[in-house]
Amino acid sequence: MIDELSALERIRARFQKVSNSVFLGIGDDTAAVKVHPERLLLATTDSQVEDVHFIKKLISATDLARRSVAVSVSDIGAMGGIAKYFLASMGLSSQEDEAFLEELMDGFESGAKEFGLELVGGNLSSSNKIFIDITVLGEVEPQLIVKRNGAKPGDFLYVSGTLGDSALGHKLLASSKIAESDEYLIMRHKRPQPRLNLGRELAKKRLVSSMIDISDGLMLDLERISIRQGLGATIYVDRIPLSSNYKERISDFSRDIYSIALSGGEDYELLFSSAENKREEIKKVSKRLNIKITEIGKVTDKPPVRVLDRYETELKVRRKGFIHFL
Amino acid sequence: MIDELSALERIRARFQKVSNSVFLGIGDDTAAVKVHPERLLLATTDSQVEDVHFIKKLISATDLARRSVAVSVSDIGAMGGIAKYFLASMGLSSQEDEAFLEELMDGFESGAKEFGLELVGGNLSSSNKIFIDITVLGEVEPQLIVKRNGAKPGDFLYVSGTLGDSALGHKLLASSKIAESDEYLIMRHKRPQPRLNLGRELAKKRLVSSMIDISDGLMLDLERISIRQGLGATIYVDRIPLSSNYKERISDFSRDIYSIALSGGEDYELLFSSAENKREEIKKVSKRLNIKITEIGKVTDKPPVRVLDRYETELKVRRKGFIHFL
């Protein structure tokens, strides 16, 4: 049995020595390499595996394919980059037919259109369980790239959108108690919206000191931009942005209204840190792009990540988010 | 059930309309995109799936990882390019332990060193069967890139090395009748040698009109550089280069000495076409790099691909090579 987090740390340690042409190697959302005097090439890869990331009967092939593209594109957005091309490596079993493949293509096509990139290559293998591995290539100007490791003590922490919808939608999907009004939460799970425009805008205006897309839950991704750099964070639980649909439905799954929003994962919202004096500009970006941005706390000068209630009492939160590794 | 070849044709047809920045989209060995005024970015992806491409107990994790890198790097070589970076997306089950992961890393490291590229990113997922999906990024000068579709009627056809060793090695591995002297054939299967230097040299000297690495068997890859462009080919079966190990062992598996060499697959040797007047220069490259290059026949002006014996009698050959799709 392999612990994904410690395994990734070891891989990182082992392959961190890279040549000068590698601007950013293993360990951030995407790799960044110098292939052009004025632009960095971004490259990121992510998989969707049957019965791990999705249950075949609960998602259409079209949504599955679009989702596979969305989660990889999201990493490009978190660097402040522009997604350009993607390659799709697929493993399909003998159960899948040509109609299934056509639907996958529909999903790739719609993802390509929606996120502004092109399918340029791929591979098709046999596999007893479906997997879809997407590699997205993008680009960003070296002076605009936003990394995970730039947060400074005192920086404010922000998240886009609302958290926990996708994880709750996933629970609803897997349950047998879906109401018509649950469509919103389920769509948030099936059709995640990577924050490409927001990430790009924040980078272009140099408003953020670090940024990450929330894929494994807020708690874990907070650690990635703070504890890994020797810093900590304090966040206020009642500032966590929740959708009205989430608030209506959460009590059927958890007595703790915030647990799924804090650790549920697969939000693909952006978490970022920003100097205090950028506050007004961030509000303007939020208004102009019509994307909710919420200030949830601050970066501190040492670990841990602390979650406080409105009375400044520290809460115990499950550290790990939604880790896909068994 | 999906037919891999027809599926790939449909994917190709559907995604062939690409923007001007895409020099070469789906359908060749690798994608080529313009990211730099003087160089094209090459990107290719390939998977190794447990029980499809390998049996876990028959190959070490180190060889498996190195092999995964080798087969993707091979596609870069077939374009005349230079491999630069790779991303590794892995699916591992709860049966694999940390030692297994360390061995995979050993294989990535040795492949990286051997083929001159760097690991810059990756992903780790849970999966009930192991899969390793490698995306290799490379580069090539636009004026030197070698495509699949440049062959002309009358061009000579060449292959590097010897064919069939890997497929026979695979059969030996799966059998229980391995002799000590079979080590060579088994190594040819476990540790394929992509012809990076040869591919690059042929491209730099502009000696070839089309090139492909033989991954699915000579017959199928011959079709890819001839029939798909409306051309055909005539090859002479007794010119097919066979290793002495292959010749000694083939009779235990097939009465037809050439069948596995023609259709076995996973050779990762180069198949290329070249104008008649380049013959002497090709001999010189072969000599200088100390790599066997054999002239096996000619490109013809129309399909099919014909295989002749020494009396010019046409032989019947199973069309399909080693297609991994069930």
C-alpha cells in the first residue's frame, strides 16, 4: 500500500534536480519549461480511473471526457496560464462500444471548445477498467507565472466560488435519494468549471503571491501553499463560501455543515494568497468577471493550518481531503 | 468492442481540423506544434497496461518504467526529433508497495539518463491494474521533421536492426521453456532500444522521405506509410533482417520463420523510405553509427503491400500486427 502524499514527496525529492531549461519541475500544479524566449511551456497530466474517480453508470461518456479535460486545464489556470493543446490517452475495455467512443469524442470536443484548446494527439489501449489520462500543454509569460510557493506571512487567503458542492453532488449521485432540486450539486460534480479566466486575470494583474486549484479539498491544498513552504494559515470556518443548494442538502449527509466543504475535494475553485494592499483590486476583478471571491483568512509565519470559529476557538478538522489513492 | 484501427481513423477525421499553430495533429507518431520561431514542439503519449502490455510477474518494475519511457521516446526518434522532457501518469493498486514505487523511479531515472530527457511532472492514481502513461515532449526543426506521409513511388524501404526479436522474446517469457541462451531475445522485449540517434541523423542529413517506428509489426506500419497515402509497397521476405538468436529459436514457436518478424510488433526499430540516390549515404550512416540498416523493398504507386519470396511469388501474410486492443 502506497501513501500518495509521501510517495509524491519522495518522487519530488528524487527528481528535483533538473537542468536550467526547466523552470518548474515536479511538485507544482504543472511543469514549466523554457522553449521560447518570452513564454514558458506548461505541461500537466491527470487521470480519471473507473471506480476510483468515477462510476461508469453514474456519468455519461461525454461528461466523463469533458471532465477529464477540465481537471487538467484547471491546473493551467492555477498557474495563470493559457491552455493550448491536449493529448488523450485512453484505456477502454471490451465492454465499451463505438457509440461510447463517439460520446467520449463529443466530450473532448465540447471541452476543447469551452476551454479554448485543441486535441493534438492520443493513444488507445485495452484495459479492464476505463482510464482517461489527459495531458494539457499551455503557456505563460515567465514574469506572470504563479506558483504554489510564493505566499508570505500576513497575505490574505481567498477562494473563488463556493466549496463542497462537487463532493456533496458526488455523495448524492452515489445515494438513491436524488431530488430534482439536486441537479445543481450533481452538475457541479459532473461538469466542473475550471477558473481559467480568473486565474489568468489574477496573474496578469500580478495580484496573487501563490495559487492552486482545489482538487483534494481546501485543507490539503491550504497545506500545499503554506506548510510545505514552512508557513501556516488561519482560516475562519464561517467565512467558507457555501451555495444555498449545499446548505439545504448538507444536513442529510453530515451533522457538521462545513466538513465536506473543508475536505471534500474536486471543487476546482482557486485558492490563492494576496498581499493586503491588493484587496480592493481583487474585489474589482471579482465584480468584473462576475465570479464570487471570498476572503477566508490569512497566511501565518509558521505551521499549522488552523481553522477557527467566530469566537476564535480552534476546530478539529480531518487533515486529509479527498485523496484518490486507496 | 472497439476496433482500434477504425476507431483511430474516426478520431483522426474528427479532430483533424486544427489551427495554424498545429503543424501536425492526430495521426502521426507525435503531435508537432509551433511554440518557437525555429523549433517545433513534439508531444506524444503511450501507455503500458498490466495484463495487456505486460504481465507483472514477468517484468521488474524498473524494466517496466524504463520500457514505458522507451516506447514514447521512440516516437520522437521516428520524427527526427530530440526528446527533452517527460511526464509520468501512473495508476497503481493497493497491492503495490513503496519498494515497487522506488523501482519504478529507478526505471524512470535510468530511462531519463539513457535517452537524455528529464522527468518534469506526473500523477499518481489508484487503479486495480497497473497502468503507466508516459507523455514525452521533444523538439525538432520544422525543416527537418520527418512525417509518416512523405514516401514516393520508387523510394527504397529500409529497416534498422533485426525484426521479431521482441515478439519472440515475449512468447518465450510467457512460456515455461526459457533457456539461458534466450536472454538476448527476452532483453530485446524487456529493454527496447529506441533508435533516437539514427532517427536524428537520418533527419539531419535529409535522407528519408517518411519514417515510423515499428510498434505494431512491420506489415501494419508499412501500411501506415504507404496505403494510407494511396501508395503500396513490395518487400522481399528473405531480406527481412533476423538475429541469429531469432533464427535458432523461431522453429519452436512457428513453422513459418518470418511470420513473427513480419507481424510480431514491439520492435521499436525504424522503418523508412528514401530516394534511390541516397543509398550510398544511408550505408555511410549505418557504418558510422554501427547500426544495421537493411533495404527490404520499394514503395509502389498503388496499394496493396505485397510480400514476395525470392522467386517473386506473392506470399499471404496476416495483415494485422500486434494490436494491443482486445
